[in-house]
Amino acid sequence: MSIWGRRVSVKAVAAVAALMVMAALLPVMTRGADREVTLVARGMSFFLESDPRTPNPTLRFEAGETVRLVLKNQDRGMTHDFSAPALDAGLALIDWNGEDSTTLEVPSEPGTYEYFCNPHRLMMRGTITVVR
């Protein structure tokens, strides 16, 4: 094969093309969550780790963003989980002093969605508001 009047092997051209494709896909393949939100289960309520005074807060997310949601259980003697069925997100039961995380793919359309702890759904529930 000839490029600009120089003889180049097909293998070299293929290798350069493969490297260019991998370089273009690298940001997509290594993309993590846009941000992280930590909920703490304590006193039969959810709290944002950054706001330990507001029980069962409304979580506000931008449409289309990716969020890593971490749940920490600080409720001694209790097990808690996290479920947001409309967002197809959830975590299994976590024992006291444990934590787990999930990645939420926030819908691209604004709306309001419910989240809750399955065993304590009457007390531990809040909303997720998706905004543009």
C-alpha cells in the first residue's frame, strides 16, 4: 500500500486504525458516574450524608445524568435496602454498619419518582425529582 508516495504495510495501517478507534472509545468505556450521592439509613429514615437533619429528602437529578448512589446503614440492629422501581434501581438488604452502591441512569425526561426501603416502606420513603 502506498501513502503519500511511501510504501506502508497493510498491518501498520490496520494497527494505526485500531489505535484510533480505541482512543476514540476510551472516554466512553471508562466513563464513571457524573456524581455521587450518599444516603444514610438512620432512625428509620433516609438522610443525605451532607444533610443529617432532613429525613427522607427529595433527591434532585439532572435529566440524563449518571449518578452513583451509595447507601450506608447506621441503624443499629436493623437491615435496610433501597428501591426506586421506576428507575429500575435498587440495592439488597444491608446490615448495620454496612454499605452498598448502585448506578442510576437518570431518565432524559423530567418527572418525579419514588424511592423507599422495602421492609420499612411506610416510614422510609422519598422522591427523586428529575429536572432539565
